Amino acid sequence: MLRSRRPKTTQRPATLGQLKESGYRSRSVSDEIHHNVVDRLKSGEPLLPGIVGYEQTVVPELENALLAGQSIAILGERGQGKSRLIRSLTQFLDEYVPYLEGTETNDDPLNPISAAGRGMVEEHGDDTPIAWLHRDQRYGEKLATPDVAMADLIGDVDPIKVAEGRYLSDELTIHYGLIPRTNRGIFCVNELPDLAERIQVGLFNLMEERDVQIRGYNIRLPLDIMVVATANPEDYTNRGRIITPLKDRFGAQVRTHYPQTTTHEREIVQQESTQFSDAGLQVVVPDFMSEIVAELSHQARRSGEVNQRSGVSVRLSISNYETLRSTALRRAIKVGEPCASPRITDLPALASSMRGKIELETFEEGREDRVIEDLTRRSVVEVFNRLVPTASLSEIVSTFESGVTAEAGADLASNEYAARIADVPALAGVVKSLGCDGSDAETASAVEFVLEGLHLTRQLNRDVIEGGFRYAKEPPPPPEPRTALDVTEGLDDEQRAELRRKFERRRRRNRE
């Protein structure tokens, strides 16, 4: 999302006195978010541009939580966009807010909370300098790990300040942690259940009373923070690693999910995949190939051989798409073509980007590659049946029955596939229906897709040859001679007896 440019600082009050004269009124973080969400809803603009597939599920729940000013726990498996979701929440903060310049806790000039801030106002009065904080600077995040300490989150005594001559009882000896430094903003704890229980207990006051206590100091910091946390659903249960009182302090629990359609999966892939501008080279990915990439992830999420508790991340689709493009580009460079398109014979290259991204239920040497190959075949069949009408295939199959064969390979030049269409004219219509009647590279991709689809639906035979495959239609085997068992199969006892009587009468006539 594009941010508006930061206006010149001279256009804003630079001192506390100027801020008061401007009529500025402080408001809490939850109040800011509430009113900005209301404005966004009234305008009809999308609440979370760039977040695909959550419009009817996650977004409505998130809207309710933001309008209510609640702390939010976002539950989801890996690769469901939880981090992207929480980092996009900063767009609902005011673009700029004033703070006392030099304060570590971003003190509100009209209501300072730290000893340093109060001291500045007492010393300088209306001449106290203020600065303006952009909303992107009002976000703090901590990845929860077992070694996270309270000093990291809340703060601790700074021995350097003590060595400079301050007393331990002086509040100015405190070095603030991440949470106080995110005052007047949004703070997120990623993978909350991974925090040690004693640290989770330390968050109680922040979640409910909105303050923190540091060491044995008799101080209170009334922080203004919106707290957001992410967690895996399996860990966020009574049997998980999160203590119930902390879970009770979250006002809303929002559950994410994987893309529910291959269309959403493809949109995310197009949005997130790395794009390069190669001078003089063009990579075009046909729709059916990107559909196979998306379907492959959906097949993995439904497979009983893949551990579904660990999930199958959308990053799998993104990596597969990037690998497929790279494979096509490498071939185009080697054979000297200006345009490249991924083909079915490029799909084995996806094994490198899939290994490690799916976890199998059982481990066996070499099993991972076999599972990947099986998932790939199923994806091709699914997309083929979805995109290619059955009525258009009979003429192609009948042409192969006359003895025609076709070869395909990952290293074949794209223009060589024109001969396949010349030998099987019916292929041209199907290729055109797939939207690939343009460049030689797209045509080659479509031809391979149709041939492989016919093979996987058992309408063509495929033999492995050096450098690729040969597709053909073998003639049906001659019928085996019928036996007595074949003749009587399916008859009841009375019918078999009648058949024997007829046989005996015929044999007697033959003897006579």
C-alpha cells in the first residue's frame, strides 16, 4: 500500500506551546484504529489490500476486533500470512503523532508517562521540543523463544547509567525494553506459546491494566499499546504451552487458513514471487502451468501421506513457481530462444523446491521423491480434466491409433513441437483453447500438457527414451480364445444344465 509523503516538519508544531495552540487533542491507540477503520469502511476501500482469500472469513472477524479496540490472537499454521496480516495493521494508525523529542517511550506531549518526559516539560514548559512519529515506527515485534527474558520485553537497570553516578533508586537508570519503546503503537509477540510461563505471567498487567513494572522500582508506566499475538492452533489449547489466564486476556481470536481455491493460490503466487527483468528474454507461464503449481499445493494439503499438522505453506507454491520459471529460462538460454515457457517435462525440477517444505507421516529412504512424483501426476490429471473438454480428444486419440508417435523432452527446442501439430492436426484446436496459439514456447508447453494428460488418463502410452518421452497408441491385444469357464460364467445351475443338454444333443447328431 502506498504511503502518503511525509510533510515538511515546518508545517507541524515544533514545541509544546505550538502544539497546544494548534488545538491538538490526544487520543488512544484503540481510538485511532477505531475511527480509521470506520473511515475505511465508509469509503468502501478494501480493508487489507494485498491480503488474498480472507475477504469472507478472516477480514470480517478482524474488522470486529479492531472496531472493538480488542487485543487480538491470530491463530494459524505456517505460511498462512499471519506476520503479513499483523504488520498491515499499522495502516489504521494516524499517519503522524507528536511525541516529546528524546523520550524512549514516545511520550505524549500532553500526558508524559516517563520520568524523563515529565522532567523535560517541567524544565522547558511550552518551549519543550516535540517531534513527529510516523505510523510505521509505531510497530514493535518480538519472536518468542524460550530464552526471552523480562529485560528484553519490559526493561532492566542499565549498569552504564549507574556507573555514571545515578542512584539505583533513580528511575532514569532504567533501560526500557521493547514493550515500553512501542508505547502508543502496536506490539506483536510472534509464536506466543514459545514464551516461558514466567514471562507469560509478566504480560498479565500489560494485557489488562495496561501498565508494566520494572524490577523493584515503585513506578508505574501506563502504556498505551495494542497487543497482537500469533500462535499455532495446536499450541494454543489447554493442552498446549500457553497459560489460560493469559489466553483469557485476549479480546478476540482470529483463525487464518490456507487459500481455499487455486485461484486465490495463484493470485498470492503472482503477488509474492520474485520477478526479474532479463534483457532480450521473456518467460511466459501459461495459465494451465500456474494452475498445476497451485493444484500441487492443494493436493499436498489433502494427502494422507503428508503430515497435515505441520501444514503445507503457501511458500511451497511460490518456490515451485519460481523454480518452474527458472527451468524454462535456463532452457531458452541454452537453445537460444527469445521466449521461454515451462513445460510438463520441467515438473521433475520441482522436487528441489518441495523437499523440506512437506513433512511425511512416515520416513523411508527415497519415499519423499516418490510422494512428490505422485502428487505431481495427480495435479496434472486434475487440471487436465478441468481445462480440456473430453469431446475434443477423440480425434487426437484416433490419429495416434493410425500409428503416429510424438516425442517430448525438456531440452527440445520449442519450434520442434510444430511437427507434432502437423502430424496430429486436432492438437491445434486444443492448444488454441488453452490460450497458447501465440509463441512457439507456449505452443510447446500446451502440446506437452495435452499429450501427458492423455497418457495419465490412459488414452495414450508413454515410453521413456533418451532425453524425454515418446507418446503412442498401442493396438489392443487380440482376444484370448474362449474356454468352457468363460461360456458358463454368470449362469445359474438350471441354465448350466440346459446348456449341457444342448451340447449332448449336438454331439449325438454329429456322431450319427
